[in-house]
Amino acid sequence: MKKRIISFFMFVLLIFSVNVVALAGDKNTLVVAQGSEPKSLDPVASNDVPSHRVYLHIYDTLLQRDEKGNLVPGLAESWEQVDPLTIVLHLRKGVKFHNGDNFTAKDVVFSLNRAKESPAVMTFFKDIKNVEVVDDYTVKIITDKPFGPLLGYLAHKGGCILSENAVKTAGDAYAQFPIGTGPYKFVEWRSGDRVVLKANPDYFGGKPATENLVFRVISEGTNRTIALETKEVDLAYDIEPMDVQFIKQNNEIKLIEQPSISISYLGFNTQKPPFDKKEVRQAIAYAIDIPSIINAVYLGAATEADSPVPAGVPGYTKTGKKYEHDIAKAKELLAKAGYPNGFKAKIALNDNNIRKDTAVILQDQLKQIGIDLEVEVIEWGAYLDKLSRGEQDMFILGWVSSPDCDAALYSLFHSSNKGSAGNRTFYENKRVDELLDQGRVNTDLEKRKEFYKETQEIIQEDIPMFVMVYPYTNAAMQKNIKNFNLDLENEHRLYKVSKE
């Protein structure tokens, strides 16, 4: 009986594997692998890259960013700044949602008001006072005060436009039946395995190049590479550094790699002893040898950070406060904070090999100053929930910015964003709040840069998080894949990607 059960499961596994390979071999189907599954397909429920990468194909935003980060039309064909508090947007006509509903201004009003009320994305839209229907294809957005980053945030995935009718009809079950205007329609989500989408032939941007789009969840980085080599998938995101070396030797696979506008950081819960003391946080930073992490973990595919803002973002400032590896300095600061013999702590992270390898090195390096780290590896969705509740001691996470300093700083460091909105260090500094608020209400970029320069300097001194590196972004694909380009925000649009 036991042998029969084992044989049955082996048969199921074989059939499953054959089906996956068959999908990848079909020219009408693009199979994409990423390390984590979406937390949600409701744009206001979560602000994370694995979710964005999937649902940006289901929905559209009013504005979009091109490959260079420039703002271009989305569902809004054009727009004008009427006065410092008012923007008028002219919407595309003839666009339909996947359920057949016409896209009109009322859906924009509904979607933006919904985003304003969501803890996960409200930071991008909370300064909007009113969204008004002028006519079916014209919308007026009025802010409480001048809001410099507003146009950029109308391209943020939290501002995806939903069908008011579809959301109200589905109620709490909406995330299971997402309806957008995007290039692909939702088909199914097999939790822990895949999300399946089907081309929208009526998409205003033109029919997608492939009929079916399948996002596979392959958490182990080496397994993503193996899936490429065995042609189980067509395209894989976030190839790990060790596997990059092998892929470069494989003539059947192409690799694209470039610097990103993202950070990888070690976060501290600043509300929790001993991490509520600046000297402890600084001591830990001085005890970490970043070049060794870049060499051993990233194999050179990252640069050492010297600011919480990625180097490619306008307004980035070399702060001059760089925590060079200095064990003596680290011990001195730890003693000053009242911990001459160190302490025990936990470091949380998700199931990501780069983060796991980094944690092992941190364990070893922090032992030199008496800090005994216990590593906790947690499933992605549960991990984000834990951080949002403030249950962590230390944690490893990343953040992808957009080409605006507000996107790099406001969510992570403004005290109003503690928890799921981005400030998972629970950091609070009144001067930082003031500077970030000033950066928002100014529309002059040079003036905004002055506020952001001081902000970066304070944060590097307070160090609620130790920004370790600016990692490169990459993707690998079968050599028959055409028209794929890396996205500046590491999210990647695929509707023009085809297979020869």
C-alpha cells in the first residue's frame, strides 16, 4: 500500500513537471519565475515588489514610467498643473475593464480615494484633498498643499485604477477576482505555485505579444537557475550571484544585469532595547565589514552604500558619514551604551539566499563585539506582517525607490509611516519629519534637494537602519526571448516580450 501511495505521488509529480515544461515550450505562453509569490493582487493591500511584478500586468496607472524613469501617459493621455494645488488629467476614451465595464472618471475617483485610506499605500496619496469628476473623461485632483511628488505617485502601483463596480460586487473577495484595464486578464492563482494570466486582446496599448503569462514561485535561487537550464521557465528574475557565473557560460541563456535604484539594509527596531540607543546601532554598523559581504555574497554585483538614498536617485547625497569597519570603535560605542559584554538578539529575514548568506556573515562578525545573533527565516507574507507589528529585533530587507527622493525616504523614515507603510524600524525624529514634509510641499527640485541633503545626513548619524549595499538587478532568459528590458524600479513590464 505504501509503495502504491509513493508511486501515485511520483506520477503526479511527473505529470506536473511535464505540464510546466510544456507551458514553457509553447510560443504563446511566457513562463516567468520569481522568488516570492504576491502578498496580494489588490493594489492597496500591500506595497511589495513580488506583488507589483504580477499585478502591473492586470491593471494600469494614470501615468507610467518608461525605462529611463520618465513619466509618460498611462490611462491619462495628458495632464496640466492648473495651480500649485490642482492637477487636471484627461483620460483615455474607449478603454474597457476586463469585465466589460467602461473606464471613466468615476473609477479614478473611487480608486484614488480607496488608496488614500489604505495603510499600505496611503503615504503616497494622503496629501490629496479631493478627487473630482469634471466629466466622464476628465478628473481634477486637489491637494491640501503643494505636493511635489504627486505626478510620480500617480505612476505608483498603489494607484492602479480599479473598476468601482467590480470591487463593490466582489466585496472582501475582490483580491481573488482582480479586474483591471491592463494587458492581461486574471485567470487563476494557485497559492505557493503560480499565477496565470491571459492576454487582453482589447488592450489600449496593443495586443500583448504572448497569449498567456504565467508567474511561477520558485523560492530557491538555484532552483530558478535549474528551471531555466531545463527550459521549465522562459525567464527568471533575481538570479543569485553564484548562479550568474554559470549562466554566463551557458550559450542557451541570456543574462541582463545593471545597477538599480534599490537598497539592501539591516534594520533595527528603534523602539526596542537595546536598539533604542543610537550608540548600539552605530556599534553594529562599525562591526560589519561590507566589502567582505559584497565579495562573498554578491560576488561583486553590488556597491557599498553611503546614504539611505540609492545613488541613481536625483537628490542622492554622499553624506560623509560612512561606517568603515572598525572593531575597536564598535566596542567603544557598545560599552558607552551600557553593553560592554554585548547581548543576545534575533535577526529576522525571509527565505532569500542572499539575505540568509548575509545573516551568516553578520552572525560571525558581530560575535567579535559580543553580540550573539539567532537567525529567524520566515515566509515572505508572514515576515512582512511580523515587521509591521514591530515584533522584530533586527531584520534584513530591501527597498526599491523611484526617481524621486521622497520615494526613497518618506515611507521609510517619516514617523507617520510606522509599520506596514514602510517605516519598519519605527524610527521617529521630529527634524526628519519636518524636512520630509518640506520636501513634499516644494515643487522646486533644487530646493527639495537641500531638504533631502540634511535628511540623509541626520539618518546616517541616527542610523535606524544600516544601509549596506546598492545591489544590481538582473534577469536571465532563454535565448529566444525578445524585447525584454530591465525596469528601473525592478518590476519589469512583459506585454511586449515575445518568443521566437
